[in-house]
Amino acid sequence: MKQNDSHYVPAFGLHGLTPFYDPFARLFNALRSRLIQQANIQSGQRALDLGCGTGLLTRLVKQSAPEAHVTGLDGDDEVLKIARDKSRGTDIQWDEGLATDLPYPDQSFDVVVSSFVTHHLTGADKVRAFKEVHRILRPDGGFYILDFGPPFNLLTRVQASVMKNFEITVDNFAGRILPMLTEAGFGRVKEAEHVITFFGPVSFYQAVKGA
Ligand SMILES: C[S@@+](CC[C@H](N)C(=O)[O-])C[C@H]1O[C@@H](n2cnc3c(N)ncnc32)[C@H](O)[C@@H]1O
């Protein structure tokens, strides 16, 4: 495992639970598909799934654009093994690495997608990871994030009041993802859409690297 500090949060919170993550997480595939529609990945483009987990989003990217060069990266070798096993026969590259120290050259991807990962990172690591994504994207490349976001009605305010008590989710519920993307250097940032889920409000964030 590449996790080098106590802040690393595995897919289902605890390492012993990782084998149970995939059947639970696939319940949110409709949201992942929506993210991929927004990212609109084209044939021949290089796409990275940041914090790919068991590869649910990564495989949907490949299905949506079979001729794209698709890479899934995660810091946990146990979850990556599940991703590899579930994707046999599919042309996807799986890399072990940390979001805060991406093992790729500058400007090597056209698109980066990421689902349900930012709330696993501390505030400082979110900004570090966003800077890394900015570095590896080509000019005008896009970063598409699906994760918890600020509340937008009474019910989501109640949900967020509970969920924000977890240290690393607070930035999401407090609406800090967009300012953090700007701090990392992205030119155009926006929340494209938001939806309510059982666990709280979820946002679709978009950030474009300026030319
Ligand atoms: C909730 S899971 C989401 C997995 C997948 N994106 C999905 O939609 O199912 C969060 C993932 O982020 C990974 N992760 C957490 N911190 C990370 C870091 N610093 N670098 C790379 N991956 C990280 C975890 O190992 C886990 O697989």
C-alpha cells in the first residue's frame, strides 16, 4: 500500500470492509453515468479516473468511449486488485499511486474524472490533489468530480448538519470544493448539477484548466 499517513481513508472507511465496497457502491452507478455524460470523453483522448476504487467509474468511462486511453489510479493495492479482477479482458491501465503525488508527466491527460474521492482527503490534501490534477491536464483539459456538496434545501441541510461532523467531509458540505479548485489554479469552475441521496447532497463539479 502506498498510503503513508494516518489520514488515508480506504474505500469503505476501514480496510477490513473493502471486499464489501463494490456491491454497495454500484448502487450509485446512475450518478457515475451522469458524470461521464458531462465529461463527454472522445475517442483517442487520455482519461484518468482519480481514486478509482474497484473501477466502477473507470469501466463506465471505457464503455462510453472504447477508443479512449483509460487509466484508473488508486492508493490502495487491495481495492486495485478487485478493480483488475473485475475488468479482465478490458483495455484499462491500473496504477497504484496517491492523488497528492500523481505518477504522470505534466499535461499527459485530456480529462480527469473522480467519484466519491474528495471527501476521503483532508483539506490540505484536497488542494494538493487538485494542483496535481491541474499539472497533469493539458491546457483546456477538464476535471469532472462527483462527490458530496453543499445543502440546497431543508432536507439536505439536515443531512449535512450530521455529515459535516466528520472532519474530512466538512469541506464538501461547507461548499469549499469550488474555491479549492480555483486555489489549485483552475480557471473556470462550477457546480453543474446537484442531487439528493440517502447520505446527503451530492454535487457534480466541473473545472477547466486555462490555456
Ligand atoms: C469511496 S471510494 C470511491 C471509489 C470509486 N471512485 C467509486 O466511485 O466507487 C474512495 C477511493 O479513494 C481512494 N483514495 C483515498 N485517498 C486517496 C489518495 N490520497 N490517493 C489515491 N486514492 C485515494 C480509496 O482507496 C478509495 O478507493
